[in-house]
Amino acid sequence: MSSKCECCGLLCAVLRIGCFRCCQKLRGKKPDAPRPEYSVLMIGLSGAGKSVMLAKLDSEPTDDIKPTQGFSVKPVQLPTAILNVKELGGGDNVRKYWQHYFEGAQGVIFVVDSTSSEEDLELAASELQTALCHPALDGLPLLVLANQEDKDGARDTEEITRILSLNVTARGRYRTVEATSCDNINKTRDILTSFVSRIAGTDGEAGDDNRL
């Protein structure tokens, strides 16, 4: 009797496995492939909005955000990839150490407050030029985010491009300047998704269009 029960149990198990496999084939579903991961560097002067932007991208509260001291790494979930963003603090006492955190980056995101004074933007331009001259960042794609586009006095992307001297600073590498806002995080996410496509080489656009 016990052998008959064992046989019945084995038969039921085989039938369950067969039914499961048939259902999978009928649905045509395959296990989701893991999304690729990319590492980028996010830099900019203190107060440009880097930390708030990353917090909103990760649906975190922004009420008690303090300026980053040192660095932090945040995985930003995008539709096609995971973007591991290494944010470096932008304070006067931190920027001199930026170069120690450049290794391993596959792209550079530079954030500026588009409502800043020309003097502050010129300082930002100087810091960007110094960073891009480092061998670890040589030739990497560059995304400049002109933050606070929704505020009064915000400069457009053409003026940001001029003040940052990107025709000199970013010579020989892909670059794009995008106006954004921490209050329109969906737009920022779309911009980052396009930037990831560029890093991955799946953009499909002619590379020389934005190469200086």
C-alpha cells in the first residue's frame, strides 16, 4: 500500500512540473534579464542641487538633506539600467580631494545652479576644467545638468555652455547640456536614461554631433 502511495505522489509531482512548464511555454514568458549597471561621477559646486536631485530620484524625503561631505554612492533605478552615481561634495574644503575619487567612472555628470551669478559659474567652469583634465576622466561622456530651470533668472543652456567654455573644456568628448529641475524629476530621469544609452553605446545618434 505504501509503495502505491509513493508512486501516486511521484506521479502527481511529475504532472505538476509538466503543467508548470506548459504554462510557461504558453505564456511565452522568460525570466527578466538583470539590468546592466554603470558607474558615473556627479560633481558640482556646493548648493547646485546634487543631493536633492539624487534623493528625489530615489523617492527619498528631502527636508533634512545636508551638503555632502566626502562622497556618497546611490544606485538610481532607470528603465534600462541601474546607474550607480558617486556624488562628491562640492564645498571648498572637499573639491581639492575630488581627484582621489575619479577612478572607475564611466561618465561624468556636472551639476550647476543655472540661477547662479556669473562669478560662481566661472568658478564652476574652472573646477570642471580641472576635473576633466584628470587622466581617469579622459574622453568620458559628459552630461551638464543646468538645474533650477524653473526659477526666475535661470540661464538657458546656450549661456551655460558659453560660461562653462565647453567648446574648450569638453573638446574631443561627447557632451550634452540639459536644463532640468528637482521639481521635474521625471524629466531628469529621462535625461539620465538617454545618457546611459550614450555610455552603453546604444544611442544610435551620430557621435560627432555633440563632440567638440
